[in-house]
Amino acid sequence: MVPSRIATRLTTLTASLGLLAGPALAQEFNAAPPNAPDQQPAFENQTRAPVRADDVALQRTVLAEGLDHPWGLAELPDGAWLVTERAGNLRMVGADGALSDPIDGLPEIDTRDQGGLLDVAVREDFDQTRRVWISFSQPREGGATGTAVATGTLSADGSALEGTKVIWQQQPAWKSTKHYGSVLVFDGQGGLFVTTGERSNPDSRVYAQNVTTTLGKVVRIDPDSGAPLGQPGVAEALPEIWSWGHRNVQGAALDDQGRLWTIEHGPKGGDELNLPQAGRNYGWPRVTYGVEYSGKPIGEGITRLEGTEQPVYYWDPVIAPGQMTFYDGAMFPDWQGDLLIGGLKAQALVRLELDGDRVSGEARHLQGIGRVREVEVARDGAIMLLTDEDNGQLIRVTPAQDES
């Protein structure tokens, strides 16, 4: 490893004083009107839940910077982090901030537009196996692309993935460079969840409703072979499908009950938090909150339809959600069980308080910090953020020290 280009530095941010965004922005993120004012939530607090005070003093340590649009993050047993760069690089950041050269052995990756190297994941047995999983946009025949998952073994010196093989490919491939998903979540039961996008184009988005494809789906596969482990509950469906009717799922996490939650980009309005159940339809593009970027209705402009599921929560205007995680650590005891979400457009750490399976409050921390793509909780309880920028950063967030 070589030292990060810029030395690690420490910045104390007292959110209640609005040091990044000003007190008005810190408390009034719901002030902007919705893009679809005639649409109404299906139940209380499905959107614009009560604002929670941004009154936690936070300390921010830039562990590494100079990253090229970093996307995914996975902690290793020794405290180092694997970081993906959308430009097609996998790197390691040591616990001391040392940034490695790009790791060799990756498959061919299409890095145009929204494509590139996406998520990275390791299992609890990494010490024994050194196995790593990645998701990425894969070039296919005739200029088409699709989301894919590969796995390999990280060499002893950390310089290469060895024996890398592609275990799963989204079907069909499409001539689009947008909406790939894609997050990898081990389910604790021997399966691997993979989230996908519906490739954005009007002629591809309809396949989010087609269960003979894996566009706009959550799928579940065997992490070693890629064999299907889904539960679509529909005879003609591909056997890896878990749920469908999704737009572009770029965040997912298990709660303390082992249930999968997902978060996806909506259109102009309509970012969604879901608790996807096996064999259920989440509506896109037939049902959605929000409108086309032109302002026109999407399809029939409806938000409810028999046979489709409502989101647990939605945002209009959008936050443009990145990855998310449930907080489970010692540093922020008042946040235990809360959802922490990366806000790309919100440029904040978005925190949702939950009451059972419903949202009871929303707070936004570190507003103005940049496009937060990835959120993870370190083993010591610190919150780790990646900013999706030309000069992307890996940031460690801890409670501010009381110097009084």
C-alpha cells in the first residue's frame, strides 16, 4: 500500500449549529413542495415523516481521498476496507488510511455513464476463504450491457483477485448505460441477494413487470455457483427472482430480524423504501409516486393498484438514495436500529427512525458534505461514508469529543 494522496485530517462538525448547511437547511428539508402535489400517501408517515432535530455533534475523519467516484465498501477483519471505484478499480484502504494500487484480476467492465464497478461484499469467513464478491456492468454482444456478479479469492498480498469467475448475469442485456442497481447482501441463510435496475429506457422499464427477465428485480442466488434460490411464486418466473416491479435499487440491508429492506431511485419524486417479500410486485412502472422528468404522469399516473405493494416510505422531492444500513453499534446508542441512508442529491446522511415496520421520524446529518453514495457501520460502531465525487472520500464519522 501507498499513503493516501492527502494526509488523514479531522474536522469537527456540530450539526445543531449548521456548520455545513446553515440552520434553516438543517431543519427545513421538507420545505420544498412535492413534484406531484395531487398524489397522497396511503397511510400516515408514508412520506414527510416528522423532522427529528439534527442536534448530534459529529466528528468527521477523512480516512482516504482521491478516489474516482467510489461506490461500494466492505470491511475486512483487520480493519482495512475494500472500496470500488466506478471507473473499474477495486482498492484497499488500510486502517491507517493507506490507499493501495488497483487490485488486479477483475473481469471486463463497461464503465460508460452510470456503469462501472459497483458493489463489493465479503462473508464472515473471509479470514479462512479470502473470497470477495463484486457486482458490475458487463459488456455484452452488440454493444449491450447488463448487471453481473463475479467472485474471486483475494491474494495473500492483497494485490489481485485470483480465480475470478462470473456467477450471475442479468437477462436480457440492453443497449443502455443506466440503471444497473446493484447491491449485494448475504442473507445469513446461505443465499446472496442481488438488486438490479430496469435499465431506464421507456422500452426496457416495462420489463420490471415481466418475470421472465431480471430487469427491475431483487434476485437471490447461491453465492458460490450462482444457482437460483429465489421464491417468485409464479410458474413462468425465473427461479432466482425474489421480488419485482422495482426501478433502480442501489441500497439494501438486513434488519435485526434477518429481513431484507431495499431503497430505490424513483423518477422525479418517488424514491422508495421497501420491505420486499418473496413473490410480491412493487409496482414500477404501473404504479409509482412521482412523475416523469418532463412533469408528465407515468403511465396512468396512479399510486395504488390491486396486486402491488405500497412502499414503506417515499420521498418527493427525492433524496437520490445510495446504500443504506441499520445502525447496530456502541458509538451512537440513541440511533440503535435506525436506518442510515446515503443521500446523493440530499448530500447528507439521512436517518430514519422506525416504529415497527413504519417510519416515525426523519433527520438529515452532515448536510452539504457531498454526494453520499455508501454507508456502512464499522465493527467499532463508527459510521463510514463514501462520497461519489471526482475526488471521492472515505469518511469516518464518530461522536464529537466534548472539549468543555
